[in-house]
Amino acid sequence: MVERTVLAGARVVLPTGVAEGGRVTIEGGRIAHDAPAEAPTLDLTGHTIVPGFVDTHVHGGGGASFSAGTAEEALTAIRTHRAHGTTTMIASTVTGDLDDLARQAAVLSELAEQGDLAGIHFEGPFISPHRCGAHQPDLLRDPDPADVRKLVDAARGTARMMTLAPELPGGLDSVRMLADHGVIAAVGHTDSTYEATLEAIDAGATVATHLFNAMPALQHRAPGPIAALLEDERVTVELINDGTHLHPSVLELAFARAGADRVAFITDAMGAAGMNDGMYFLGPMGVEVKDGVARIADGPTAGSIAGSTLTLDTAFKRAVTVDRLPLEDAVRALSTTPARLLGLSDRIGSLEPGKDADLVVLDGSYDLVSVMRKGEWLVGPEVR
């Protein structure tokens, strides 16, 4: 734990803008207002300091999966993404038998209770068979509110989000039930119409799960869920910025319509994140990773993209170097907006006094150099 130190000389991305040659004071695991002149100082001239990244949709990494149902695999995935700058994450499951999902939730809830995770995201099994993507079709089911409640209860107060298709029988009632229990209802893997999506939003849905992916395309006479989710100010839209899931012009469209305050970059990463090409699993599904792209290896959905191998440091670099987003907008999408979505903006998501000392140090090319979480260096500092 860093007791008291000053990070000086870097470009610091603050809620008020970018401070050139700024200072960040760390004391007792939190960001402090200032420090005495004799406080140890780390010169970070030529670097950029941003808040720690927040991932609201991640299935695994480092060869491990949150769906494996063991604390060991979950911790491997957590450590992998922390090393890439994600200081806060919720664990995403994948479609499975309800009893298996409940057992996974029991393990993950313990990690959330001890502070390793910020909660659990259930993605499936309450999704459309027409848009199942990398979810096993024969395990899908309609979102009966009783079944939905079973998973929420299994998480013992740590369920943070559930993705479902609201057009399915029981969908709207399940959205209302989730909202009443303080769980984010996310629209995704859906074949919903524009009108049905608006109904879901009015019922309490507030997130678009990986917008554009696993839902009907935007059409001029049938705008579908994309238009409804983009236009409503109550909805935060997830985007996978890996260069595979979305064309840059589509990402630009989302930012132009929703704005950086409603965009949350996610990884949707599976176990191959941080690893080499090869064979992996996403839940019960075999996945082949080739040239960094994960696809279902066999079965009726063979060839479907199966999550990503993305880490958020790569998403950040792409945002500012390829997509040409302003630094402030990239920080909003990777830190501030997802922190607010999870109800954690009083503790994380921006570099402000009193908040946890979660931060990422980037070099002049926006490559990750160091990671600090709650005042502890997890990576580095390796300042050149």
C-alpha cells in the first residue's frame, strides 16, 4: 500500500478536462487533495494518467472463465484484466442450466462480498433463439419471472445486471421485477421490434447489451431495438471496441447519437483474453481463437463470434488513436459512465479527492505502463 506519494508531471485526465503537467496525490489508498512538500514524488513526465477502467461485461481471461464455477478460475480472470488496467469488473456468466448458474453465482458472490468483484452479470439463458450468438440454443428459455428471481436470489445481493430478450413471454414482467430489486435489466440477444423495445425501457430496462451485436440491424422502415436504445436518454449502450465487432463508422454513430455519457466500452472477453490463439471454452461451448478472433468451433452456431479477446487497455488505445476520440470521452466510456451505471461513482470512475486510488499510467503511445488499485501498484511503476 502506498501511504503517501505524488504522481507528478503527467497529463492527467480529470472530470474538468485534461491537466498538462498535473499532479495526483495518493494517501491511504485514496486520492487526496494535496501532500506536504516532502512527500515522495514519482516523475511521470511524458505519460498520461487516467482512472482505472471499469468493465461491466466480461466472461473471463488468462485462460480462465467465470462460468467454470471455481474461485481459482475466477481469480485468474480477475488478475488478468487487472494487469490490463481494469480495476473494477462484474463477472458475466453465459447461458447454462439454471442450477449450474445458481452454483456459479454462489461462488462469484463470495468474491464480490470480499471485494474482488463488483457483482454478477447474468447473460442468458433468457434470450432469443434467433439471436443466441455464442449461447447454446438448447439451454435457452423464456424469462419466467420465477426463474429470473431464482438467479437473483442465488447471487445473495450481488446480482448487478441481467441480459434478456424482452419480447419473449414473461420478458416485460421480468424487467419490472429486476428493476424493483435494484438489478439492471439489459436488452440483448434480442429479436425485439422498435415498439417492444420502447415498452421494455418504460418497464425499467436501462442498458443495451453490446449494441448492434446479436440484435436486428437498423432498417429504414423497421428501426428495431437499435434506434430505440440509442434515442432514449435512460439507456446506457455497451460497445465492444475491438475492431471486429463494430465498424468505426458505427461506433461514431453511437457516440454522435448517445454521447459519451451514455456509452460504456466493454470487453465481452472470454477465457482467451490475454492469451494466444487456440481452443477454449465459453460456458459449455468450444471456441477456436484465430488471429485474436474467437468463434464457436462446432454445432449449430459454428462460426458465430464468441465474445472477444479484448482487454480494456487495448480498447482505450484504439479509442484515442484509431477512433480519434478525445481523451475525456474515452475516459467517460471506459471509467466514468460504467462506474455510474453500477452505482459506484462515489468511489471510482474519476480522479477526484476522496475516491479510491484506482488509476492507469500510459506512455506517449498510450500503451499501458502501470496500474494502481486502491493505492497499491499492481503493475509497475516502470517509468522510462
